[in-house]
Amino acid sequence: MSTVADITAFVQELAPFHLAEEWDNVGLLVGRREQPVKRLMTCLTVTPASAAEAIRERADLIVTHHPLPFVATKRLTDETTVGRLLLDLIAARVAVFSAHTAFDSAGEGINQRLAEGLGLADAQPLIPHVEGHGSGRFGRLPTPLTLGELSARLKTFLGIEHLQMVGQDARRVNTVAVACGAAGEFLEAANRQGCEAMVVGETRFHTCLEAEALGMGLLLPGHFASERFAMETLAEVLAGQFPELSVWASRAERDPIEWR
């Protein structure tokens, strides 16, 4: 029978921890390594809804993108949301593992899958770490598109109806950068690579102003949409690698921001 250690070792092969940012909190965060696993759930974030689902569905392990806990926790009580979630998961013997920014930057991680979903050719890291790995991605479209056409392609790939955009629909784009989640800090790197447009989950207002000043289009589908799809794909990968397990992507989590 597969254990927490078996499954997390496989995920770590996909997303080596040396790729994680220094401020991150990756690895096995809750649970025992030798605990047997029969049922496994992936999710973007451990929330009250996704934690309740894992407990209700008798998951032995959650592979989450965003860590829980994310920052140092001095007290573990039910007086905070993080404390309540951790206490409930520990009581139900649900282990929690996160690869977070290591998975963002991995050769087959979120940004690479996002680049491929947009059809970018020869995608390369915006900020290389080691061969094939690094922060963000950029590449060329085989056929130039307008920013509006690129927006439509992104919506189709992510299965969303709305996004935020900086720039004119008719602007022609060929070289495109991508950076999932909250990653506006990669705008300068994208500009250095000659990108005419960048896809980023979310960013600050002043980053949008800087993109406008640089003449770079921005597409912002939201933090949730820019990463959630990859946790669905990861569930499929884990199900293929561990066919004896029951594996699913959380059906309860949703984007807390409503797009109208």
C-alpha cells in the first residue's frame, strides 16, 4: 500500500524543492510520512470548504498548492481560521503536503502548462534556475494574434468567461510571457525579453500602470483560475501513477472573487 512518503516523493520529483522561493513553506506540513494512503485529494487552497470535503470523503492526504500553514504559527488553537483547519485535519488524520512555488517553476509545472495551453512555442523560463526550470515562462506564438484573440484563447483554456485586461483588443502580439498567481514582479523580466503581452493571475494597480507605460498588454484571469487547472491535471497524473488510490481534485473549492 502506498504511503504519504511514497506519494510526496513522487510529487517532489515533479517539483524539486530547490526550486521553491526562500520565503515559501513547502513539503509535508501535517501528518506522518508512513501513514497509508487510500484516498487523495488535490486542491489549490485548504479552505473551510475543501478541508470539510477532505474529512467528509475520508481523504488520507491533501496535496494542496498553497501551503497550510503558510507562515510560522506560534499557537494552534481554534481562535483562528488556520488553527481551526489544522486541528480538524489532524483530528481526522488527514495529511497535508504542498509544493507551491517549486511546482510553479518546475519543468512540467504550472507556468509551463499555462504556456503550452496558450500555444507558445519553445517556452523558456523568464528567470532561469537550472536547465528546464525557472520562474515564469515566455515564448512566441506560431502565428501572431491580437490581444483580444489571445484573451479569447486564454479564456477557453482556463474555462472562464471573464478576465481583466490592460491594452487594446487590436494590439498585435507575438512574444508572450506567463506567470501564474500573484506575479507582477516578473513584468520587468518580461519586458527585457521583448514580450508584447503577459498573462499573470493578479497584480497591483501600479504594475498595470507600468505595463501600460511600457506598451505591454496584460491579461489577468485571477489568481484562482491561473492555478486551479493545474491541480486538476495533477490529480490525473497522481491517479495514473498510483492506480490503486482514489484520487480527485476538490469539488468544493471555488474562486472567492465573483466575476460579473
